[in-house]
Amino acid sequence: MINKHFVLLHKADNTFVCCKQLLAGSSTTLEDVDVTMTVDITVGHKIARQAITEGEKVIKYGVSIGSATKDIAFGEHIHMHNMKSDYIASHTRQSRTGE
């Protein structure tokens, strides 16, 4: 555990995983650096443990879970807006009409 909000799952990870929600505007210390959240970070979501450049692998559990689709700053939220899976196509849920 890094602090009461984030955990490092594997020493090779370039992500921290949220274990207690942290709201936008709240600050926390990650590896001796104070970081202010720009968006709400909910349980299970990731933030960058280090700067990740576009195309670089996003590592969680010690393995690649996808690639950055743009540069990601230290402490920035990582999700579908800035990474893609290398293994399955990302999709959105669409409601069905007329059923």
C-alpha cells in the first residue's frame, strides 16, 4: 500500500490503483511527491506512477494491460480516454431501442 488511497500491485507497475476514492481537488502524497487530483478517482481506477509517453505500455499486475494513446503525466487518471487495450477492442454500451 502506498497510502490510504492507492496501492502498488507489483513493483514493475507504472500505475497505482485506487483503493479509497479521492475527489477532484484533493491532494495526496505518492512516492514523496504531492499530487492534486484533477478528476474524481474511484476505487479500482488507475493513476500514473510515472510519466507514460504515447504508445508506451501501461503496466498493472506486472504485465501490460494496454498502451497509452497520448502522453500521461505522473498522477494522472488512466482510463479509456488515454489508453487502449492491446488485446480486446474497446467498445461502448449502447441501449437497444424498439425491443
